[in-house]
Amino acid sequence: MAKKISIFFVLFILVILQVSFLPNFFDSRIIPDPALIVLIFFTTRKGFGEIWLKAVTAGLILDFFSFYPLGVNVIALLLAVLVTGFLTRRFSSAHSFWKLFILILLIIIGTLINDFTVAILIKLFKNSYDFLSIFSWDIGLKMLNNTIVFVIIYWPLKKYENMKLFFEQKDILKK
């Protein structure tokens, strides 16, 4: 139970970081999405079936703190995690050298899906059907920022995952 609470706590802290701390350093259109990055990372490890509830929770928290209509970030995160989970199953046989590059590609794809879904849903909520305005060069900078953040947090995430596996094996041995 404590393991499940720890990942929810990590996602909560990342969402708070995304909506309160990072806007001080980035323009509002290119703020990195650490919650999305962590969700994609764990989707590649565990699959969509184990991560979808965490994506819903992160989306609800993100909607609440970013003052978006309820469900916008939930749908966007679920769609991004679903597509990256699907792509992960297709590329999971890659050699360990290429896994980091495939993860970076999945982060870029997830960023595209998340941002376009949020932009389209916000346009629909505002009854604005000018969908050409959602395409801008800012998405390239956001993909770059998400890639940089992912490279920075990749090894701590791997250490967290290895530590979690170690304690799970210890619990199994105790039983």
C-alpha cells in the first residue's frame, strides 16, 4: 500500500512543481511536463493497465491547479499514455543501448499528443473552432524542454525503480 501511495505522492509533487515552480522560469506555452514524463516512463515499464489510474489522478490534480475545465488534462494524459503504451509494446525488443533513444522518442510523441489534445479540448470548451491556431513553433521548444527534463530525471527514476524492485523482492523473501 505504501508503494502505491509513494507514486501518487511523487505525481502530486510533480504536478505542483509543474504549475507553481516551473512557470517562473519558462514561458507559459513551453513549460515542461514532469508529470507526463514520469507517467510515460512508468508506462514503458509497467504498461497502460497499471498506469491509467495514476494518469487520471495526475490529470485531475493538474486540472484543479491549472484551472482548466475538469477532464481536459485527464483525457490528454490518458491518450498520451495509451499511445505510448501501445508503441512501447511494439518497440520493447530493442537493445538496451537504444532504449534511452526510444524513450526520448516516446516523450516527444507523448508531448505532441498531450499538447494537441489539451489545445483542441480547450478550443472546444470555448466554442472556438479555429483549430489552425493550435499549430505553432512553441511545441518544438516544449518537446525540447521535456526531452531535457527527461534526460535529467531518467537516472533518478531508474534508481527509484530499482530500489522499489529491491524492496519488493525483500518482501517476497519474507513470505
